[in-house]
Amino acid sequence: MRRHSTRAFVASLLLALPLLVTAAVEPNTQVPAGSRHYAASPLPDRIVASPSADPSHGFAVAWRTDGSVQAPLLEIARAGDSPAIEGIRALRATTRALQTENGLSHHHRVDIDGLQPDTAYIYRVQGRAGWSAWNQLRTLAAAGQPLTLLYFGDTQNKNLSHVSRVIRAAQKAAPDARLSLFAGDLVSGGDGVDDSEWGEWFAATAWLAQETLVAPAIGNHEYFEEFEDTPQERRVLGRHWPVTFALPGNGAAAAQQTSYWFDAQGVRVAVLDGTSALDLGTAQAQAHWLDKVLSGNPQPWTIVMLHQPFYSPREGRENAALRDVLLPVVRRHQVDLVLQGHDHTYGRRGEGQAATPQYVVTVAGPKQYRLSDEARRTMAPVAEDTQLFQVLRIDPQRLRYEARTVTGQLYDAFELHRDASGGKQRTELTEGRITPRDCPRAQTAKGRADRCWE
């Protein structure tokens, strides 16, 4: 009898074990304390391609090695069906050093120009001990050709364990995507503690970073607080950002490394630095720059991307400098989509009955906040406790937007249509959408009632 009771007790513990594991607080990375798993080596890693101002004729590549590699080569050729690669063009990289908790690393950049539109190329990058794999990437086509792109909100936390499946789901949903937009806060930590987080971001994005053009906005977590909790406290640009991505460098003078623009098959994309605008006083300078970028825009569609929302779905975040200074430029130029992150929920709204702009806040990572009452009144649809990715399919007359959950379910969708006079109409696409999602938990595993999961 006692043996049976013992067995029953053990069985009940085993049944409860998954619940105990689920409730446990998980670490932000899978790197054990003290490990330098993501230290640079002589072999190239963290390879990422990004658009030039005209990505139909060129793009740029950044990658990393250890400090033994200085000014390595990038090789590029037209992609063919034979393993015998011909017509290889070799380009020398520029190199910048970075010291992190994982040691010294060298970060390399090559800008590639003179390419043909809508053409598949292969490229590889050099280290000291060898080369990377050949990566295949197709340049963007000329304006007028259909474009598929992916859009992700904040990744930020648990990139390898939780975000990687969002990236894979997006690639499966849109294997024809040539461009990937990220709305900032790619990682969480500040300088001196975040190199392993960047390592996991690259592990999570994997081939997406190498074979689509990655265009990120900078978030507040790509900055760090210097002299925190003192009268001298200030925001300082993190040292990873300028060397991790090979961005166009055509941004506002006051935010040269963190704002930029490019054209993509009939879409003008302008990327702003919301943190600099809010905390470093660059809102007016960025507004002036954005006004020039959007004036005389020949493209039929316009997207503005920034980290902090103009209309926040989270309680207590107003972002007044963005609303007062930058939002009038967005309205004046009739921007079609404003893509944002920061608030770790989902919410979409427009301006009254107007078709555009449509303002979207979304989140790809597992850190989940709660919606404000105002967001529930002014945005539709909204979501809590949901990891999402977005697919945009665009041609000269139509822009189709879909937000899907990590399991591929349709959460939000609409189409914008251009008429013969250039006016825009919006059609809501409700068929197949799942029901709205709310947070089912009273608090997080850490006991926070203002968040849903962390």
C-alpha cells in the first residue's frame, strides 16, 4: 500500500513538472555564465547584407572575424547552375575594431555597386582561416515589379530560443521575400554585456540576414545609459550598431549613422532614429531631413519606420517630440505605412476615416507588455501575448499587408489600392483572421503585473 502511494506521489510530481518548468524564469541567452561561446574566430561570421540607396544596382555586406584579420576580401559573381563559378569580382573591405566581453573582434564592410537589377548573385567573405559559404542574393528589380518584404517588431530577448522560430515561420510564409525590415531593439543589453546577445540574434536570423537585404531601425536598447542615475546621465550610441550593419549612410546629419533611406521596387523607405529624436534633441533635424527625402518622391508607395510609436498602445508612453515634430511631416507627405515597435504588443490605427497613413506596432520577441485602455478604444485589431511577423506584397497599384502569428495564423490584413489619380483606398481583409488575443496571466514569472511575459 505504501509502495502504491509512493508511486502515485512520484507520478503526480512528474505530471506537475511541465507546469513548474513553464513557470520558471528563463535566462535571456543560452550562453552559460563565463562562457565566450560567441567570441570571434579567424573564420567569418555575423554576415549581413543591407540595401544601398538603390538596391537594384548594389548592396553592402558586413561581417566579423577576430583581430588577426585586417581588410579581407569579398568575392561576388553572377549566380549560375554550375559549381564552376566564373567572372568573380574581388572587393577589399574596410575594417573597424571592437572590444567586447568576448574579446577583440574586427568588423568588415564592403559596398558593392554596378550590379544588374533583378539578378541573382553569389558572394562570399574572407577570414584568415578560410571563406564563408557562397550566399545567394537577388538584387531588387526596377520600380513597377512586384515586391515581397518581411517586417519584424522588437526581437530583443531570448533571440535564439524564442525569436528563431518567428524568423523561420516568416521565411516559410514568404520564401520570395527580398527585403527584411526590423523595427529596433534587436538585442537587450548595453555596451560591455551584449556581444553574446548579438551572437544569438545572428544565430536566430541565420540565412535571412545573408540572403535578404536587412534594413533595421535603431531602438533604445541599441543605445546605453552613460553615468546612469547621476546628473550627467545621457544616452550614448552603442558601439555594436555602427559596425554590425552596412547601412547607406545618407541619413540626417544629426543622426548620420542611425537614419537612412532607400528605394525598393516602387517603395521609398525612410528609417528614423526615435531614441535620438526623443532623448538627444534631433527631432527637428530629422524632420527637416525626412521632409527633403519625401519631397518629390517619385515612388508610388512610402514607408516610414522607427522604433518608438507615434501612437503608443502601452500605458504612459506619449512620445511627444515624435508627435509634435515628426508626425506633421508624415501626414503632409501622405505616407502609406508607419512601421514601429517598442511597446511589445500589437496594435494598428489610422487617421480617422482616411485610408493612409496606417500606423502599426508589433512584436516578434517573447517580451510581452499589456495594452492600455486607450489602445483598445483607438486601435483595431490589438493583441497581447502574441509573437508575430508581417508580410507585405506590393505592386504599383496595390499594397497588401498581413500580420501572422508565429504559428502562421492570420491576425490582421488589409489592402491599399491606388486609383488612376493616385488616390488611396483601404480594404479591410477579415476572412480567415483568428479571434483577438489577450494576456491570460495575472502576472509574469517574476511577479510583474504590468507585463504578460518576460
